[in-house]
Amino acid sequence: MVIILNEFMELTQRQNHRQILATPPQRRRQVTEEEMVAAVETLLLGLGENPHREGLKDTPKRVVKALKFLTSGYFQSLDEVLNGAVFHEDTQEMVLVRDIDLFSLCEHHILPIIGRAHVAYIPDGRVIGLSKIARLVEMYARRLQVQERLTAQIADALMGLLKPKGVAVVIEATHMCMVMRGVQKPGSWTSTSALRGIFATDGKTRQEFMNLIQHRPTFGG
Ligand SMILES: [Zn+2]
């Protein structure tokens, strides 16, 4: 796992800022709503169901609507999500937003990834509204993902935006494709991290972050 992550981080570090800020990939072909609904109908037929029975009558439409919502991050850009909420501030203390709820879909099975993200950065003249960090996580989560890439995208976006001294992102998540099928291991979860700048180079800073995210507060559930 560690080796895979390291390779991946090298790859993403080679991406330049423009690529990270670019709007999401354009669809190759315009697909109509009707075509999408028909595809879900075909899927239901293939599963041995009758898509026209009462309970399933509107299911294809609902599935398409739900999937569009769950992947709406493709159609958002950082600019739109942040809406100018970057401020000048002379603090150099670590900012940490913990336990950001995360709902995504794995790109291999289109099944849910459910977890939490912890995001920290050490500013260098620029800070961002705290709620915007959660919005940023949400934007990347609402795409078809692998957990490693999601983790790296959040870190790289913040690095590009704020040019901070460093960024650390840890995601802990459970993958329904592992829990409900395949190895069927309920309770298994995967932890990924992306460390940039001082979090990658300075062991003490990294350790402080790790300690902070391990501490479980007694408030807030
Ligand atoms: Zn999967």
C-alpha cells in the first residue's frame, strides 16, 4: 500500500497548477437524459427484473438523478466552490479541520466510499474560510474516485490555492465494494494520506498533525 501511495504522490506532484485548477474533463459525447434512463432500464432487465412493474416504474429516472447528483463535482470548479474566500492573514499556525464527512463513489464498481477526511495546512500569508475546506473535499468526492487520488487532489488543490508552507490530508474510509461483495469484510477501512511541503519534510510537524487527528474529542459525537 505504501509503495502504491508513494508512486501516486510522485505522479500527482508532477501535475502543474493549471491542470489542477482546470475544469473537469468534458464528456466525450453528449448523452441525453432519455438515453441514460434507457440504459438503467436495460440494466434492470439484465438483472432479471421487470422495469415496468409498479415499484420500479420511476427507478431508472431516480437512479440517473441520484448518480448525477453524486457526480456533480465534475461540473464544479475550484473558483466556483471557493467564491473568493481566500484571505490574507499573517498566522503561521497549523489550521486543522477534522472529521469532514465524506461520501464518494469508487470508480471500479460505482459503489459508495464512506468516510472522513482530516485536512491541515500551515499558512504562509493566505488562509481560506474553514467551511470552504469541507466544500473542497465535497467537490472532489462527488466524482468517480479512488481514495488515493481523492486524497492527493485535495492536498494539491490547497497547495495550489494558498501556497502554504504545507498541507496534510488523511482520509479514512470504508468501501462498500469491499464490504458488500468481494472480500466481504465489514468494518474494514482504508487510510490514505497526502503530505505536501513541510508535512513531508519535517517529522515533527507531521507528528503533531498525526497526534491531533488521533485525539478523539469528547464533544460533538
Ligand atoms: Zn470498488
